Amino acid sequence: MAHIIVTGGAGFIGSHTVVELQQAGETVTVLDNFCNSNPEVLGRIAEITGTKPALAEIDLCDREKVFAFFADAKADAVIHFAGLKAVGESCKIPLRYYSNNLTGTLNLLEAMAAAGCKKLVFSSSATVYGDRNPVPFTEGMPTAATNPYGWTKLMIEQMLMDTAAADPSWSLVALRYFNPIGAHPSGLIGESPNGIPNNLVPYIAKVAIGELDHLNVFGDDYDTPDGTCIRDYIHVVDLAKGHLCALRYADTLAGFKEVNLGTGHGSSVMEVLHAYEKACGRELPYVIAPRRDGDIPRMYAQTDRAKELLHWEAESDLLTMCRDSWNFTKKNV
Ligand code: WQD
């Protein structure tokens, strides 16, 4: 049984990963400052797994506390989710994003090194592929970012690459997520963003529950079959399981590796909307609105490396993702 530290473990993807880690028999400590999550989630995790994860309520930007924690923690590995992650917000307050995401990660890596813990799985994003690559996005393609949030992900990947190049005793895996959606089938944990959601599925969920009047479809004149943007939506539980596989892979890795976590195929905005209508059992109102700045027509993953190195592939289909999202939404109005 290993001791895994999950930074941001009270968040959407972090909490689902903690559930999978505990159900696999690992001991977990959640390191979180709850700036964008709710402490109640730890109790929900306990309801699902029977074990409430230990908590270290620490801000990764508090260098002294991070070092003190790792000096005592006897951590075997870290899964690093903690960070600010709203694309639009990052354009408004870039310095806050660079300071929080980069300083936090630097403190984490240096505290791990000081404590002799050199195994880390990092929550990266397909956003590092930028808007110039052909689909399917494949590891090794040129990377770029189109917003400060994306740049922080890319800069952290660079930190990990350079750390491993200087000292291959590090095992560092960057997981590039495509579009995580859905919720744990229990309906006890899921995605509950504060305020008006930026992302598609949490927004549709609020329309379905009656909190929002209709969905604004950001453009239907893209070069895609139905004119709306295509994305690679992946069930958050499949994503969480991918982290366990990445930890196992890190046990045998000397150095750095980036790996896509996606399903390998895309769904359009309208396909997602219609899947959600099936899941909630009623038509959902929408209007065609102007395009959103920064959106690209198609994004989906090449998934061979995840299959080959992590022995992992996504299992759930879009309807299951929408059903689990709706189940969580209904239970947590
Ligand atoms: C999906 C599609 C929108 C809302 C972002 C981040 C990415 C990652 C996942 C963190 C797009 C359309 C959306 C709405 C709409 N986050 N849409 N009406 O933009 O692919 O990715 O979230 O890692 O880094 O960039 O996801 O869900 O915002 O949008 O029509 O009200 O849905 O135009 O085509 P996106 P999204």
C-alpha cells in the first residue's frame, strides 16, 4: 500500500481519482486549500469508499508549509491537480494564474525533491496542442498555448521535462486531458462549478434542471458535419482510472512522458445536447449564438500511447456520461 498525495483532491477530477485510488487499496492524503472546491467532498468520498482521505489544508504557494508537510508525509508519489483552470479568467488575470500555478508547482517539486519523493503524475491539458495541429492530436506534435491558463500547463510540462533530463531518477507523467464530463455513478460527487458554468456540459445540466433558460450554441457555421465544434468528451471516471494506470507506469519510468487521455473520437455540441436530452428525458431549449473567441473547430485525441504505455482506454459512451451527469445534477440541486 503506497501513500499518494493528491493536490487538488477535493476538486472535480481530483475527487474521482481519490475514489479510484482508495478502491485500489492506496492510502491517500488530499492536499487542498478549497479555493475552488468544497470540503464536503471528502465526506462524499468516504460514503463511496468507506474511508475518508486524510487532509492537509495547505496552499501550495505557502512554501514553508509545503516543505514541512513533505518532510513528514513519507509520500510515495504525488498526483498534482491543484491549480486555477478557467481559460477566460486567465486572460483577465494572467499574473494570478502564472503566480498560483507555477509557484505552487515549483514549491511542490522542490519539497518533493527535499523529501526524496520523485514520482509525480501531472494534470495537463489538450489545450497545449494549440490551434495549428491537425486532428487527431498526437503526443510529440508541436505545442503552443492560446491563453495564460494553457501557457501555465505548457510551462509546467517544460519544468517536468527539464527536471527529468537533469536527473532521470525522477518519474514524471503529464496526462493531457481532452474534455472531462459526467460524474461518479453514485451521484455523490461530480462537477459543480460556482456561478454560470463556462463549459458545455455543466451549462446544459443547469438548463436541464431549470436553473438556466436555454443553451447558447457558440456558432453553427464551423467546417464540421453539423456546423458546431467537435470535442473529445471523456467520462471523468475513465479519466480517474487513467491516473491509476499512469501511477503504475511511473513505477517503471525513468524520466518524463506525456500521454493523451481521451476517447479518440469527437462529438459535436449538438450531439452532446441531444445525448443530454435522452439522458434527462426532455427537449432542451437552445439558441444559436455568435462564435466564442479562441474556439477551434475540431479537437480529439490519438490514443495509441495510452493504450500501449498505460494499458488504459476509455470505456464509457457519450450517453452514459450525460446520464451520470444528470443523475448527479438531480441529486445535488
Ligand atoms: C466545448 C464546446 C464551445 C459552452 C475547455 C478548456 C480546456 C479544458 C476543457 C481545462 C466548444 C461549446 C460551450 C456553451 C457552447 N479545461 N459551448 N456553449 O473549450 O473545449 O475546453 O474546457 O483543462 O482546457 O479550454 O470546453 O466545454 O468550454 O466547450 O456552445 O455554453 O462547447 O464553443 O465548442 P473546451 P467547453
